[in-house]
Amino acid sequence: MQGSITKAVGRAKDVAGFSVKIEVECQSEQEAMDAIAAGADVVMLDNFKPAQLPEVCQRLKAHAPHVLLEVSGGITPATVSQYFAVCDHVDILSMGNLTQSVPHIDISLKINK
């Protein structure tokens, strides 16, 4: 989109104003550090394994205690306890499985004449 995390966060801050939190989805610790340096308010660590989180989150919180850390991706009711067990420095735990895998009913409001 913008070519870099720094540019994207800067552009988002320009258009969003001071009252909107800017969240950046990160695939690596380096991306998370870039997002923090750019001024992100929330850093989402996407698809990190539970074993990776303690050290990564501790380093990120030591560097930027004011930034909210969110963990997401691959968390299910069966695995959520693994994340709680290792996430002392995580502020938000997101489980898309709650909404993405819910069975649905196809209902139509079309009236046949």
C-alpha cells in the first residue's frame, strides 16, 4: 500500500487524527519494532507460535511499554490455553475462530410472485 510500515503508519495518523489508535499487523519481531518506531499504538503479532511469544513480547514491552501487544492467528478454543500460559506481556488475545468458523444458515428475503 504505502511501501513501508513507517509510511503507512504516518499516512494513517495523518488521516485518522489524534483520537484513533493505529494498529499494525506484523509477521515478525522486526516488523513489530518498525511499527513501534513509526508510532503504532497497537502491534498485532500474527501467526506467532506460543513458544515464540514470551521472549518476543518481553523484548517489545521492554522497548515500548506504552504499546499494546495483540496476539492473533491460529488461536482456537483448543489452543487458547497455550497462549494464556505464556503471554505475560500480551494485552489482547484475538481468536478469529469465534466468528470465522461459525456454522451459518442461508436465509433469503426474496419474495416469489
